[in-house]
Amino acid sequence: MLDKAATLGVLDRAGIVYELYEHEAVLTVEEARAARIPHPELACKNLFLRDDKHRAHYLVVMPDTKRRDLKEIQAAIGSRRLSFASTDDLQRLLGLAPGAVTPLGALNDCTHRVEVVLDAEVARNGQLLAHPCDNTATVVLATSDLIHLLRERGETVRIVEL
């Protein structure tokens, strides 16, 4: 599983331009805001969800200011009933700890069981903030670079209006 250094190495080898900001560990959107990470207008919240049969897992990425309940997300992505995935699923499928959920964690999805769902607003922004598989740092990168990198590695990435 990729840690921060390995994730940044993947970005470097892929030729992806990013800005890196180191900060204290943040576990929530509120803590990230309090850490005064640059470019707060690009901040995202990341929800790791699963369907009621535990067959489908979704990493939903949306602006941190957007509010959607699970039923709204379910309807938007055409899923069965959704709930938050377990900490065990998060570690097993994405190699991440709670508070470090990030679309870059999909780089650890060797079995390609997690679908990354980007809110269309995030795609339209052109850039986003994401942890490099560690919640003590944040990178700013182009959304198109993220999508290309994940798809190149066999991940499913879908853009949806949430």
C-alpha cells in the first residue's frame, strides 16, 4: 500500500504537476479548515460508501461545502441502498485510515473494487485538494490529471451531478 512518499513518487513519475502542503494531521473537514491549508475553495470531502449487499464500494468526492444525504447520493449514482463502509473495508481495499480518505487512495485498489465518483462541480473546478494517502499533507492537482492517472491504472472514475 502506498504511503505519502510513494504516492508523491507516483505523481512525479506520471509527470503530474502538484503543489504540496505539509500540516498537522487533520481528521475532518473542520480540522482541515482550521489548519489553513491553501486554496480552501478547492477543498473536498471524501465519503467511502458501500451498498447494502457489500458488493459495490464507492469513493465519493464532492466539494466540502456541499451537503447530500446518502439517499441523494444513491439516487445520483444509481446504487442500491448506501451506508458508510467499515474501517476494515477502508484499510483492506484502499490501505487508508479514517481521516485520510482521498481519491489518491484508489491507487491502492489492486482489485479494482472501488468506483471513484467525482461530483461534477469538482470536475468543473479544474483542480482539487487531496491527501497523498496521509492526512498530514495535502496536494493541489488538476482534476483531469487525477482522472487520467486513476483510469490509466484501471480504476473506474465517474463524474456525476450530486
